[in-house]
Amino acid sequence: MSRDLYDLPVVRLGNDRNPRLVILLWNPGGNPQWSKRLPEYAMRADGCYAPTGMPLDGLQEYNGWWDDFFNVFKQVNLKSSDVLVLEYYPYHTRDVSLIPNYNQWTDYAKNALSENKKLLSKFMYKNIPVFGYYYSHWLREVPELKEYKLFYKSRARFKTHKIKELHQFLQEVL
């Protein structure tokens, strides 16, 4: 694997202290072989990259993938500063099928997942809504999600449908 794969990890984004919403993802997308095309590359050059705690509203300038999320947040009066996004695996891959088996993970990746699982459990205990944008790996790691009343599992395959599900979920729980 290339050094670039490990150069710009993203463990979590947003508010990890007191969010009103948690979103579960698999990993930051993008081909690690082309690191200069990753939004984190530009963010690092601008001095605003961090593997944890990057504010979501700052990310919008660098990555249009989040635009639909911001539109939904605005429609339901949710500030982006009230959202926490947890990544299952912190490194970029061209495709989620390329996430290695856990026993091949770096210690950094294992620790990142452990921290994110603790945060997820903590916020579930506080009855914070959880939207599973990509959630299957999370269900194995945090089995209590299966019974959590404020957990929504997106069943859609395409982003436009997932965003509609997010909007409906937030209208119901906020």
C-alpha cells in the first residue's frame, strides 16, 4: 500500500462533545493513490485539516459531497455544528470493498474505531439520534444499535434516496 493511504486519515468529523445527531459512515472516499484530489489534501495546505474534530461547515468548501446534507440540516433547523460523523475505517479507499480485514488494520485504525465505538455508545446512552448512512459494519461492532429506538438504517442504494431518508428521519426525531 502507498504511504498516501495513511497520510490523511479521517476518524470523525464535527461535534464530538454534544451532538444532536450522529451519522455513521464506512470510510472517507477517494482514491489514496491520487491524494492531491482528496479534500483533506487541500485542507492540510490551508491549515484546517485534522484527523478528528474538523468542523463540518468548513468541510463544505472542500468537498461538494456534503452539500445535500447541509441542505437537509438547514431545512430541519439543525446546525452543522450539532452533527457528529463517525468513520468506521479512517483511511481512504477507492471502494469500500477494499477496506482490509480488521486483523490487517494499523494500530491507529484499530484505536480510531475503538474511540468511535465509545463515542457512539455514549451518545446512544444520551438518546441522540443516529443515522446509519452506511451501517452494516457498525452493527457488528455495536450490536446494541439493532435495538436502539433512535437509529435509522438507510435502505437506499443511491445518495439522493439516502438524503431523502435522512430528511424524513430528522423531521421525526428533532
